[in-house]
Amino acid sequence: MIVHWECAHCKSSIVSGQRWVREKIYEPAPNGREPNYNRYHSEPFAGQEESCWEKHQMQQELARIRSHAA
């Protein structure tokens, strides 16, 4: 069985051989049994300085900072 995942940041496919990160979503799963996950590319694409995972982490941190500044 071949599983295809989509990067939650860039929405591109994560293909076989690419390194990726899985982030657990802390919400109840629709079926009540299996946890949900977001997946992100863990290495930057050519010409980019940050990976999708790093960009996601920076967005999370900026949101946290903004919520504390308000």
C-alpha cells in the first residue's frame, strides 16, 4: 500500500524518500479512535533557507507572541 501525504504548510505532496515531520493535532478524531496529524517537509527546498516545518514553527511562535502582546 502506497500512502501519499500532503505538507500542511505548502500543500505539496510528500514523496517517497523526502524527510518529513509529523505533528499530532490535539483535537478529537472524527472516528474517535485514531489521532490526527499534520505532516511537514523537514528539509528546505532548493533556494530556500527554511523547511516547511521551520516556517510552521516560526508562524506558531509569532502567533504566540502576538497573543501575549495584546
